[in-house]
Amino acid sequence: MVQHRVKESSRYLPIAEHGLIGDLRSAALVGANGTIDWYCCPSFDAPSVFASILDADRGGSFDLAAPSATTRQFYFPDTNVLITRFFTDDGVGEVQDFMPVGDSDDADRHRLIRRVVCVRGSILFRARVAPRFGYGAQPHTARLHDGLVLFESADLSLALTATVPVQCDGRDAKAEFKLGEGESEVFALDRVGDDVVPLGCPHAMAEEQFAATVAFWRRWLSTSRYRGRWRETVHRSALTLKLLTYAPTGAIVAAPTTSLP
């Protein structure tokens, strides 16, 4: 289980202060400060979309956090659904990060969902989606279209849908919103193209895909026969190895960050 506490987001977090999510085709690193600072799409070896773990200025990131919060990061039990919890003077909130494991009919979508929930009190969140395609070398545009933001580059296009109003400046997208206890909002980032059409992500769909993702990982883990004293550690290791598996071939990648240790 990933558990770290940080008072303020650092410019470069240690690799150990990250959780990992994925869909058995690609993966993303989520910092303990709520920032996705590494993501390649649509495959593990594709050029990066977010790479601020390497270059905070030009690498690109998906920031989603409560200002001036203390955080704790952990996995939803027996899954690869990552929870980053934010503690402020006014309340407690969390970001639930996961990538649905697509079926054969929708395996090319590569959806990344970030569900924000207020657990107690009230809490302010700020979001900034700033992709930088091709390791930050490929230019892109961003535009509002039918209630979503389309990020378009020469080789890859992504669509951002959100249940909160989002501002777009032609390159990045931003949002600021406050949640009361029990309230939630959703951000979803999808690969789109000729074969994959944009798809919204309302609250009901996010809940459905959260439940389906939890069920997938728990169903897979239930096949484990290990019952020893290190069960939690062994199962977490097994889940991580499975997360690093490329589903079309069954091969395991050495690291989700290609050559980073």
C-alpha cells in the first residue's frame, strides 16, 4: 500500500511518492500531491502525454488538488484503484484515480477517470489539464466542443469531459470548484480518433466504471492461493505485476516509466 504524507506539492516528487494506475495497455503515475506527472497513451511504449516527472516546465501534467492540504495516498482494498486523500482545515476530500480495463469492443478507448469526493466538511479543488504530446516536442491545440475539451496533436487526440465548468485557453484546461460533504465531481480523459468517438462521463457512468474496475481487480486477485502471513504484501506485489502486463501479448514491462529507475 502506498502511503505518504506531504504538506505542500514539491516541484519534483520522489518516485516513491507515486501511485500507479493502468488498463493493461498503458499506465499513469499519480503523485502524492494529486498530480499525474507520467502517462503514455495508447501503450506503455508510446510517447508521453504527461511527463512533468522529468520536466516540470515542458513535460505536461494533470493537476488535481486541494490547495494547502496535507495528503495521504493508498489503494482501494484489493484493487489498483488509487485514492489520494486531502486534509484541510475546512474538510477532507479525495481523488479516486483509475483506468477502466476495456473489453474487446472498447479496448482502444484508453480512459482515465478522476473522481473527486468530499468526505467531510467542505473543500476547494483546483484542476489543470496540460498535456504535452510527444515528450513535450509535438505542438497541439485545445478547444471546447460539445461540452468537452479536445486536445489535438498530429499523432494523438484526447478528449476531456468534466461535470464542472472548464475553461480552455487554446492549450490547457482549468477548473476550480468547491464541494460539500457527500458531493462529487468527475473528470475523464479519453483517447479519441476515427475509431473512437468522444464519450461523456456523467456521475452514474463514473460510478458504474468504478464498480466494474474494482470488480475486475478483485476477481483477478481471488485466484491467488497464497494464505501466508505476508498475504497483503504478496497480493499488492501481484497486483502491481499484473498492472505492468501488456494484455495483447501477456508480456510484463520492466517499468511503466520506460527507462526511469
